[in-house]
Amino acid sequence: MIRLTTKRLIIRDPVLSDFEGWHKLLSSPKVMYFIDDIMTHSKEQSRRNLLEAIEEVSSLDRQKYFLVIENTDSGEYIGNVGYTVKRDTPMGKIIELGYFILSEHQSKGYTTEAVREVIRFAFKEKNVYRIETGCYVENYLSENVMKKNGLIKEGHFVKCTWHDGQLKDRVSYRILKHEWEEKISNNLGGCKMSDCIFCKIVSGEIPSYTIYEDDCFKVILDRFPSSLGHVLIITKEHYAKIYELDDAIAEKLYPLAVKIANKLKKALNCDGINILQNNETAASQTVHHFHLHIIPRYENDDVTISWKPKDLDDKQLENMRQILS
């Protein structure tokens, strides 16, 4: 029996007692909108689907891994994740990855977390060489999961699949084992987590002066502040840049920044506050682990945050508006 664990999730083989959650998931028109070909329309269909998944668990030549995602603390049924073996080659297996979760559990980072662990399991424990997946272009949440897990876009297929009364575009993604190993060692394009000073601060390996902490963030005094009270909000999970943040983490970031800014204003009686966040070397990011600066400002301090303003005409502004719209 497969039983994988992450910080918040248990990912495991299905059992008969999963029926209610299994049926709720597979019969939901909202959840199954983009994968209506496997949607069930009765409890009997859902029961047969569950029994087939359970039967696969004991197969000597298992080709399908349909796993349940469960909340570690509450035991709630969150959704399904897994893969099907398409081919077995001398280099390893080629698999097709899939995932879908109940609506009430979306936008919390669960899917990204579960997919990340299943990818690790496939490459490290199941002799997988290539992982493939894809989605409709309009299903941007699914595509975001692929991007956040470091999958590489291989194709954009224009009006290739009939769905909901029209031809729609699809995108395809892949990742090979050696690509995954390289991305993991660089943490999907950031720094090596084993060398990351902020990861070491989060784990307690390096001490810090912490003013706030929750499940997602740690707020610390900057060791080399630009002003008294300069703090950093750092994510507990290693994200190299803002583009990689889970939606659930991003939604919590600025409410926390507001809370900390108010705390600094009240405690320090500062005259102003700058909020600053850098991404990539060109933008002066020096530690490639997401962090947000909150900098108290005082009249006549020596902090400098500046740029040379450009004077654009209406044509240039309109051109940029069209590019960004």
C-alpha cells in the first residue's frame, strides 16, 4: 500500500471507506468540467470506479496509481492525484499525470503540494523517466500547478479538442528525471535549499530575531537593516521568486504585511514605511528565497530608494497599455 506524507497531506491508496468523498469528487460538474470524460453520473458508477482503483493496488503489473489526498490533521478528503503508465522503456517508464480536488479545498496550495510529492515518488521509487500532462488553456489553475512544479511546456495545440460545444486549445507539459533532479538541486530555479540562509533560519539552524511566526511565514529583524526596525517577511516553504508563490500563500502575504506595518508604525512611531520586494539578480535580489522588506522611514534618514523618472508621451504609454492589457 502506498502512503506518502507531506507537511499537510497524506497521499495514499484508496480504500472502501473513501466512497463518499470519491463520489462527491467524481460526480461534481464543477470539479470535473475539464475532465468530463471520467465524470460519474450515479453512485453506482462512482462505486465501480473506486473498486477498479482498489483492484489496481494489488495488481502485480500495476499500471494505474489513483491516490487519495487527505488532510493530515482533520482527515478530510481533499481530492485525487496519480498517474497512468503509458509505456515502459529501457530508460524507465513514461507516465501521464493527473489531479483534481474538491472545490472547497482549492486555492490552498494542496494540489501543488500533492503533485510535488507524487513526482518525487515516481522518479525516486517507481523507475519513471518521463512525466507528461496537459490541460485546456482556459484551465489556468491546472497549468499553474504544472509551472510551480517545474514542468516544461512542450506544446500549444490550437483548437484541437472538442469540449463543451466548441473546439478548444490545449497545452502539454513534461519533465524528465534528470531535469527534475537538476531543478530540485536548484529548487526550481532558485538557490540550493541546503545552502539557503533563509531556509536555515526557518528550520532554526541559524538563529534569528523573530517578531512574528505562523504556519506560512516567519518575520525577522534584518541582520543588516537600512533603518531601525527593518524587518523581512520570509516564506517558510522555499520559493525563489514571487512568480512561484502558491495562490494560498500569496493571498495571505499582504494581509500579514499590513499587520506588521501597523505594528512597526505603532511601536516605533516612524514617519513612513517602504515595502520592497526584489525578484532576480537584475532587480537586486541577493538571497533567492522569497522575502518582503518592510522598512520604517524617519525624517532626514539616510535610506535611499530611488530611480530616474522617464517622461513618456501618450503614444508610448498607450503602446505599453496595449502590451500589458
